[in-house]
Amino acid sequence: MTTDKLSAVQARLPTSLRAAIPEVLAGLIVSTVAVAYCVGFAALIFEGSISEGLPTGLWSMLVGTAIACIALGLLTSLPPTVGTQEAIAIGMLKVVALAMVSGSQAVGATPDQTVVNVMAGIMVATVAAGICFLLVGHLGIGQMLRFVPSAVTGGFLCATGIVVWMASLRMATGDTISNVVAHIASDPATLVRLSVGLAFFVTILLLRQRIKSPLLLPLAFLACSAAVVLLHRTHLVPGGLDDWFAADMRQVRPWVPLAEGALLAVDWHVVRSNLADIVAVPFVLIVSLVVRTSAFEAAFNRTADFNSEFKAHGLAALVAGIFGGTMAAAAQGSIRLLDELGARTVLPSYIVAGVIAVLLLFGVDLTAVFPLPLLSGLLLLVGWSILRAALEQPVRQRAWSELAVIGLIVIVSLKAGFFAAVVVGFAVSSLLFVVKYSQVDVIRRQMTRKTFASHVARSAEDERRLSREGDAIHVYWLSGFLFFGSSHRVVEIVRRSIEKQAPRPVRYLVLDFSGVSGIDTSAVQSLAGLARLCADRSITVLCAGVSPAVAPMISTSMLLQLPHAEKSFPDHNAALAFAEERVLADAATVSQVQDFQDWIGREIGTTEPGRLLSYFKARTVAPGEALYEEGSPADTIDVIAYGSIAITVSIGGRRIEVRRMEQRTVVGEMGFFRNQTRSATVLAIEPVTVYTLDRAAFESMQTSDPAIARALLVFLIRTLSDRLEFANGAIRSLTAV
């Protein structure tokens, strides 16, 4: 049938059926890869003295894969997906199997008993991983685990890749790496089998450079398998049946923990003696799942729900373990294959589960389909992918320290076991966190009152005084999590700033904690040192923006218990305004004590302030009363003679204070000259005496007394210029940090 005829037939199908065709085809193709992985990984684990357990191990992996496909299909956040036997999990189960074999042989167990003990160890590890995954998912901490250092995850990946490579070579030759040369010398057929596996591995790597089709690996594997089977049956390749194929699948004996007497047949003493290797499995697999899920996000440009993925994989592992299956997981290669085949739903996952169910039901002899040398080549490809994922980025970036950590974890894994590697991994993770986070500057900004003011507007003379003595007030904005590394850095920076300014002593230290997410007990000691430093130098500490979660630690550090300490302030504006008032009070500025008329006369440069004030109307505004309302006409200029006012705006039905203005300041001049409405509501905070100049009086002043009008304009321009200059300086300081 031609392509046109196929397209015509497909066009006549219902829309839903047409959409299901690529999903079904993708599921059938991926099921081939999934089954091949089951055979290969089963042969990897059940070899040597426990090779008789291969049929049971293969049954276990097929069951685990089918259960994972169903669980992931129901709960995954990253469709399309499919559960397959995953190399890192198999590497960990291989370690468990080796430990169980060693323990069983130490007590003189029979081969059948050893296989039962191995299955029990795998079952316990799988159930433990499922429980841990479910806990992570239900506690909602899956997203947090993505911040495990890449060097630690890379170390586990490398160790797993090496284990897979070593086992794949043993699968092809039937002996350990150290004995391969001697084995080849005594049995030339070994070299043929090894060459077949290596040739398949190298050929696929080379073809991938030119052929980007997702069908390359499954089609090449099936074609090569058929060729080897044909050549072996025609006796064109050396070696017997056992050299090229695993045990007969028809001898399968399912091991189900829930079956009567199954658990009683286990030597639990052997299992308990190897708990260290079993306990390491969940921890390594948690890291592995985090790495794979992050890779899925990057590769397919999707956002994953880490907690959902942990729940899905946890359910799959728990159910699989209970029924004697091994844990399967979503692997990037299989998901990429589904994506490139056009699958967009979870239907392929159910197709794979169905195919496996049919194979188990009819007892298909899978071990007679996939030759061991080709399975060895397939596992070499898996190990290569793992090693490349772990080492490609660090090598490209020449991250030598990261590569050193990876090497350390690999050595510990291979020499002392994965449990010891987990301990070393967590220790290295903690050390890397401390080193890297202590290098992060938790001081978001650092300024003095000389370049940054509070939201309180003051008279020109007060502003000049604060500018001259601004170095007496230091402001630090802190952020992030404070622990002993980062808090010690804060103390040292503050100390250096104080010592650098020794000729002009610092009098007030404002610490803004609004950006601090938490403080641990080790940071309290550093902050206590800061408290003593300030106490010795008579520096007043002003803490601002302290959240309820941080407040107990701040109190413990004695920052609020110093002789010169003040209560905590809601924000840095309030703390800075307090420090400004203290500096001005100590200075006893002229503007605070002299008569208003004398002050205004001096500011505009006249000895007759009455000439100016004759155009103004004096009035008193009670606390809480509005000087003017937002949106009203801006037809007056107001000079605050005594008292203070708050400038507020309405946001979302709430009244927010954006600025405060003290006595001897001018308000309303910008709207007056621009003929606009009031942009804010001005309220009296305390009894306020205000001098008001309306538009008619201003025009009269310009006509009747142009000299005094010109002096007033010069005063207003100078006031606006001072404000603009200070604002520009603050902006420069903010952009410089």
C-alpha cells in the first residue's frame, strides 16, 4: 500500500483514533527498549554464582516496570512518560546483591537460598525507597532537594556508570576485568563476544553523530539481535548457547513476598547484616530522581512538580516491592524517545505495561531473543550516557574542585561502598554549602546618612547638618539566611567600616533584617560579637524589619539588650528617622530653637520677614486633620512653621504614609507651579502651625513687591535643587551596590 493510500485510510478514521495511532506506536517501540533493559539488567545482577536466579530476577524487573508504568501514568507531572529499569537504581541493587551474595556464602547458604536472600534484600531496598519517596512528596520538600550540589550528584552518577560498565564487560566475557586477558587467552570465543559488544557500542555512538532518528537504537538492537541468533543457530559464531544467551525464561519461578512461606524462607540475619548497603539505596535514588527531573525540565522545556514525581515514584516502588518487583523509574532516554515519536499523553505508559503483562502471561522466552554480548553493548551505552551527564559540564568548564569532589565520591563508592559514599556525600554537601554560601554577600546594601535619608523631609539647615554628620549613621540591609559563615562576614565588614572611620566615630548602626529569612544558633554567636563591638564603642544599634521568626534569635544575640540599644523598628525608615532626630538633638540646630520669622527671613535673605509673611495666612491644623486632600486643586504653597505632617496616598483602600515632613519645610509647591491637583493627602501628626500662600496672594506679591517675590522664588528653587541633588546622590549609591 502506498503512502498516499495509507494517508487516505488514516484520514477516514475518527479524530480520536487518529490521535491515538502515534501514541500506540510509540508505546510498542518503547516497550521493546524497556524489555531489553529488563533482560540486560537482570543478567547484570544475576550472574556468576546466582545466575540460576536470572529467571526470577527478570520476572521481578518486568513486574516492577509494569507497575511503574501504571503509577507514573496516573500521577506524573511530565507526560509523556514511561517507567523503565533505570541504570542508577540497578547499580544500587547490584551493590545490594553483591553484599547479599557475600553474606550468604559466609554462612554456607545454598545457591537457591542465596537467590532468595538476594530477592529479599532487593525487596527491602525497593520498599524503603518507596517509603522515603512518599515521605518527601507528602512533606512537600521535593523542590528543596534540587539544590543538592552538582558535584555530589555527579559523584554518584560516575560511580554508577563505572559499576554498569564493569558489569557489562563481565556480561560479555563471563569474568571479571582483572581476569579478562587470561580468559581470552584460554577461550578465544570470549574475544569474539567482547568484540561484538564493543562494536555495537562504538557503532551506535558513531551513527548517532549522523542519524538523529529516535528509532536508531531500538531498530539497531533488534536487527543485531536477530543477526546474532541466526548466526548462532547456523553455528557461524564460536561458543555454546550459555556463552551467548542467558538462562531459559520458561524456568521462571516468581518470587512474591506475600505468597505463603516466602518471607519465612529468607535468612533475615544475612539481610540485617547488610542493612548499611540497603539503607544507602533510598538516599542515592532520591538524589538520582532530583537530577533526572531537573534534566527533564531543561531538555523538554517543561515545569515539573517535584513532589508529584516523588509521590508517583514512591507509589511505584512501594507496590512493586510488596509484589516482589524491582523499582523502575522515568528515564530521560525513554522519555526523549516518546517525545520524538510524537507521543503527548500517558497512553504509551499503559501500552508498555500491557505488553509486559502479555509477555508474562504467555511465558515468552525473552532470554533466547537478546544475546548477552549485545546486552553488554547496550549497557555500555547506558554507562556512557551516565558518565557523560556527570562529567561533561565540569570538564568543559574546567571546574577542577568539582571534579575532585566527584573523584572522591567515586573512590569511596567503589572502595568502601555506597553507604560510606552517602555519608561522605552529605558531609561534602554541607561543606560546599558552608563555603559557597559564606562567600555570598548577605549585605544587600551598605550606606551612610550622608547619601541616604529617611522618608522624613527636614529644613534646609537640618539637611545640611545631617549631610555634614551623616557618617555618624551607618545603614546595612541584610538578606538571605544567616549562619555562622555569613554572619561572621557581616561582623567583619561592619568592624572594618567602623575602624576605617575612626577619626569620625560611628554613633548609630541601623541593621535592616526585613530581607533575612532565618538565623541559626551559630549566627547568634557572631551577632553577640557584633553587640559587644558596638557596646565597646558606644554605638547605638537600631534593628529594623525584624520578623517574628527572627526576633527570638535577635533577642538572644543581645543586640536589643545593649546599654545603647533601642527597641526594634518596623522598617529602616523609622530607625533612620530616629537616628536623624538624635543627631539633630545633639547638635541643637538653630532651626530648632530660633523664631520662625527669624528663620524665614534668614532663608530668603531679608531683614524684613514681615514683608513676606504679610502675603501668607497663618492657621493651626489639629492632629489628624487634613491640610489638603488627594485630588483637590493645588492652589496654595504651605510652609510648616511648627509641628510635623504626614504625606499619605490611598492604595487598595488603605492609607499609606510615604513621607513625613518636619517644621521649617515647604509643601505643595510643585503642584502649585504645575497647575495640577494634589497627588497625596497631607495630615497633621501633631498640632501644626502652617503659613499658606494662595495663588491670588502670590500674583499680588509679584505685582506689589517683586523683590520679595524674587527672593521667595530663589528660596523655593534652592529647596527643590537641594532635594533633587540629594535624591540623585541616593540613586547613585543604590545603583553602585
